[in-house]
Amino acid sequence: MNRIFLDLHALQTVPPSNLNRDDTGAPKTAVYGGVPRARVSSQAWKRAIRAYFADEHLLDPAELGVRTKKVVELLADRIEGLDGAVDREAALKLADETVKAAGFKTEVPKRKAGQAKKNEDPDAPAPAPESKYLVFLSSRQLDGLAHLALQGAADITAFLKTKENKARAKEIADTRHSVDIALFGRMVADIADINVDAAVQVAHAISVHRVDNESDYYTAVDDENKDEETGAGMIGTVDFNSATLYRYAALGVHQLAANLGQGLREEEPRTEPVRRAVEAFVHSFIASLPTGKINTFGHHTQPDAVVVKLRTTRPISFVSAFEDPIRSDAGGHVRGASDRLAAYAFDVERVYGDPETTLTWVLRVGPNTQKLADLGTRTETLGELVEAVGKAVTERLEKPE
């Protein structure tokens, strides 16, 4: 398959907020271009994107996965759902043996085992085993493992000792990947042969200008205080900053197609699940937002501008446009960032781009982003952009190599 890359660039302004905290509770930062910048880690934004898939119903639940240590309990739920005659204890036994046959190590957490010993109720159920690390499995993989477990329900240990059935468990865990696994990958250190190479690379979002964190001192009043009782019931501080962020992600469409395989529905063409995945990712990358301290700051914003490029050459970030931080005497940064991004993107494409094979779309808001309009085809709404990108990806995939 030909190499196909999708580059997504966004400028997004957030007001006072703390989207992504470090170990001290302060907003994460980075030094770039010799000055401190606001930073939101790729991990935080990928989590927001995954949550947006489900929250906004962009994909069928069967096309999504679950990342959890409680995989034994999750699989036991599937087993009970398929066969109501299986009680909880038996379902957990079937699930645990099947999960281990697939290659994942499980154990009862020491904390839960200790609590069970202290429990004086002899009829209390034993704590369920958990995997030793987060396990990322698709809905279809869980269903497949549940069906396999029920096939060997009479004697699951003996059933899974056979080479054929054990291999089948591993095969189920490594085929029919969900969209989020295909996009973001899966790493299991002790069974590397079921790892999945991520189709998406997400950069840490950084501010286009210098940022210094600030601290908010707050007090809370006790509602039941009498008039003679003075002072706060609680005091504290919370760190925050505000910034215009440059966000970037690169999606290898060819890798996504390889990871997804045939897709959910047997009768549909191979391009269809890829189109759905691409459209869901583009939509979620643009519209999602990390929710750190969101009840405190209410930082609900959308990008000021988005530039999407479909190319056959390698991905290109435009972050170097902001190596020299934007400085604005007027106080705002969106216009300066948009002008700088437009000029730098034009220069990079002139030197390194391939205009014959590269398509560009622009989605923008307000007069401050006007300079970006000349970079490509203007789209009026998020839905129009998502549809245009999905259609172009399908056409590229259908082209003969």
C-alpha cells in the first residue's frame, strides 16, 4: 500500500486553566526557543480524544476498546452475558484462565488480598485477579475470548493447555483491533508479539509565546458559620496559566488500514472502516479538550484555526514557526501566530513539499486568522472538513499502487 499521511495543525487559545498538571499540581511547561512555554502532554490530549469518541458517539461501541487492569472482571461480564447459567465465581475462573492463555499475567492485588483476609464474612466473594499492567483490548476481542472460554467451560484448564486452543486465545487478542487500538497502538512488554504499532503520533501542545504560571489564592466559607465566627473554612492555592497553543498530530493512514484489517462488517470494502476511523480522529482531535481542573476554570474553547494536509511525503510539523516566541504589544497572540504559521507553512511546502500529491484544507474562525485562508481549500464547518478529508482518504486508498 502507498504511504499516506495526514497532518493536523491547530491554533487554540485557552483562558486561565490547568489542563494538564505535573507532580506538584502546576500546569506542565517546557522550554522552547529559550523561553518557558505552556505545555499539554500528548498523553493528556490522546485520552481526551479517546473519551470524545465514546461521549459523542462518533463510532459504534463495537469499534472501540477498553484499557484496564480489571480485564478478568470485564471478560467475566461478557461470559455471563453470553450464558446466564454461568455463576460469577465460575465466570471469573473461566475469564482468568483465558486471559492468561492469551499471554497476559494476572494476580490478585496485594491490597485487595489483605482486605479479604481481614474480612470476617466467610461468604464474601474472593477478590478477582487483575492484570499486572493496563491491558488494551477491543470489544470484538473481548467477545471472541468470551466465546472461547465458554467452549472450554467443562474443564477450562485442560482446554487451554492444548497448543491449538492456546494459540487461538492469542490470535483472538491480536486480530480485529478496535479503532482506538489501531490509532494509538498497544504495548505489552512481556508479550511483544501482540504489540500494535500506533498509526498516530501526537505532539505535546505548546504555547506559541512565553508563559509564566500564576497562582490563585482562594478561600471557602463555612455556610453554617455564625456572625461571630470569622475566617474561612478552607484556604488554598491553585496554579494556572493561559495560552495560545500550537497543536499537531500525524496520522499514517496506511498504518491505520493495516492495523484495522478488514473491519467490523464483513460485507463492507476495506476502505470503509478506515474512512470512519479517519473522520472520527479528525473530528475528535479538533473538538476534544483535556478536562483537568475544568470545574474550576471552565476552559471550554475550540481551535481558532485548523489546517489539515493529506500527503504522500513524510509528515511535517510547523512548530518551528514558533521557535522565536510570538510577542504582542497589544496583548493578543492569535493574529501573530496565524500570520507566522501561514508564512512558515508556505515556505516549508515550497522547499520540501510535493504540490502534485498534497491536499490542504483550512477551517478558521474570525478575522485574526485571515492569512491562513490562502493555504488551501476553505471549509465552513467542522462537519464539512471531516467529510472532505474522509472522502479524499478513501479515494487515495482506492487508487492502484
